[in-house]
Amino acid sequence: MRRLRRSLTAKLFAAQILVIFAGSVTLALVALALAPSLFHAHVRDALGIVPEDVSRHLDEAFEDAVLVSLAIAIGAAAATAAVASAFLAVRIVRPIRGLAAASQRIARGAYAARVPVGGSDELAVLAASFNEMAASLESAEGRRGELISDVAHELRTPLATIEGYVEGLRDGVVAPDASTWTLLGTETRRLRRLVDDLHKVSRAEARQLDLRIVEVEPRSLVESAVRSAAPAFEAKGVQLERSAEQRLPSIHVDPERLGEVLTNLLDNALRHTSAGGRVEVRAERRASDVELSVSDTGEGIAPEHLERVFERFFRADPARSRATGGSGIGLAIARAIVEAHGGTLQAENDGSGRGARFVIALPARASRP
């Protein structure tokens, strides 16, 4: 790499020297070709007819003066230009050298490597793009590490349960009755659901979802989600309401994916709302966005958990979440799907015990994401 750096500097310097040499030769040829005739014309205008020996002496003196002057001027200009060329070559190579060194560190796994950005020229743009790429790689690597840690943690419990029951069945300690097979089936389905959710959230966060974007009326999304969730709400005794403003602008979304988001938010609201409570789904206009919101009268979210609820496997109440069968990844999937549509998903509430509100903001009549 050091030889390549020296080679690039040498090539830039050699290119500048070649330009200097070409300019000097051109200057000398043009000066020697034009100067004598111009000098003769001025002598004739000033002195008229000049004796031959005087004219010859004047020509020789002029040529000597021109040659000496050109030699000194070209030498001084070449020396100055050479110093400037060397300085510029080093200045150009230095940021490229920094980029090469940083790229080597990233290749070795040091994703925090960055290069300084100065100015607004092409090298500055390249450095800024490099830093953006490095930040993206660092974020992706961080998500990968977190995902591996989360998966290892989440798989431990169902695998330990299955392993314990299989050993018990093998040793005759556990009876192979209906309850045993039901428990094993439940844990197996839990593993499958976890794997499916992990696959979905990883694709969504990497913007690799297969979105089938069409123009949709927000009211139809709300009505479809409420219609699907109504039986579960009736069974628990929780009131489910819907409200949509008249003449809402259409939105460009994948209705199936947005339906998944609303279903997830409704399931979450139902899980945290006691019998006799109320859940409302609203569609309304906010500036240039259309907002779809799901609010409940349940236990609410602690202020310090408003952002953390979107983290993979985060549980404000771990025991309750596992008891109800949640994987702890549904809200992460929901936010990733909404962001893949160019929107946002936020959690709001007025404090613990006062219910929660999840708001989806999508561009109205926006171009397809």
C-alpha cells in the first residue's frame, strides 16, 4: 500500500512537471519565433534605415537578451511550479491515503473508522459518502450483534423446556399424555413464530420487504382492521371503536403490510386493556400526512419506555408478555414496515395507568416509496 501511495504521488508530480515542461517549451518557441520580427519592426519605426553591421549587432544583442531572460524566467517558473505541484500532489493524496487506511480498518472489522471531511470539492463528497457508508455498516453490524444476542436469549427458554420434557419422556419420568404433547406443541409453535418474526423484522429493517404499493383510502384500512379484530375484542369485553375524517386524501401503501401493522397494534392494545375498557382506531389529516392511530384505556406505558417498546424483545413486564405468548418483536416489525413506506410510528401516552396511543404518520398522496 505504501508503494501505491508513493506511486500515486509520483504520478501526480510527474504529470505536473510534464505540464510545466510543455508550457516552457511552447513559451520559448513562440517567443523566439515572434520576438525578432517584432523587434525589427520597432527598430525600423524608430531609426528608419539602419546599417547592416548595426542591425546585426542589435539582433545578436536582442537574441542574447531574450535567451537569457527566457532561461531565467523559465527556470524560476519551473522551480516555483515544481514546489507548488509537489504541495498539491501531497494535498490530493493525503485524503485518499486516509480513505485507504480507513477502508482497511473497516475491512478488519473496525466499523467505527471515519475520515475527516473538509471543503466542498469531490474529495470532500467522497469522504462524506465514505463516512455515511461506514456508519451504515456499523449500524448493520450493531443490529446483527444485538440480533444474535437476542435470539440466543429468547431461544434458551423454549429449547430448555423442550429438552427437559424430551429427557423426561425418554427416562419415563414424564408421562406421554395429552398435556405433555400440548405443551411441547406450544413451545414448538413458539419457536416457529419467533423464527418467522425474526425473519420478517430483519427483512423490514434492511428495507428488503416485497411491498406491493397501491393507492388506498385510509378509511378502508381502518374498517378492515376493525372488522378482523372485532371477535377478539367482543370475547374479552373490550369496546372497539373506529373514526375516520371525511374526504381524507389517499395514500400509497401496501394494504396487506399496513393491515399487519394495524392488527399488531390492536392486538397489543387488547392485551393491555382490561375488560370494560375501550380501544379506538382513528384516521385523520395532519398537515401533509395522514395519521392512523390506535389508542386504548389500558395500563399505559411508562415515559422511559415510550421508545424502548419498539426495541426487539423489549418487555416492560416480562412475565406477563411470556404468559400471553408474545414474542416481544411485534412493535419492532410494525415500525420497520411503516418506515419502509416512508412513514413514522410513535408511541404516546399521558402517563402510566392512563392508556397508550400509537400513531402512524404516512405521506398523503406521496410518490411510491
